[in-house]
Amino acid sequence: TSVATLRQLGLARDPLPGSLAEYASPAILDPRGERAGEVVARFRLS
């Protein structure tokens, strides 16, 4: 249902992981990635 909703909004033109990843939050995109770690750390510090 999430993909269908994104398609209706025009955010997800194609069911590509990369496209959806851009709109997804860093934490959900890659919880193990350094990007998510940096973002989470910044939120914790602030």
C-alpha cells in the first residue's frame, strides 16, 4: 500500500529501490549505514 500511495502522490514513478530510498528516511534506508549512524548521533547530541 505504501508504494501505491507514493505512486498516487507522484513520488515513486518506478518501483526502484533507489528512487524509494531517496524519499525514505536515512534510518530506514540503511540502519547499518554510516549515514544513519551520523544522523542518529546528531539527533542524540542535539
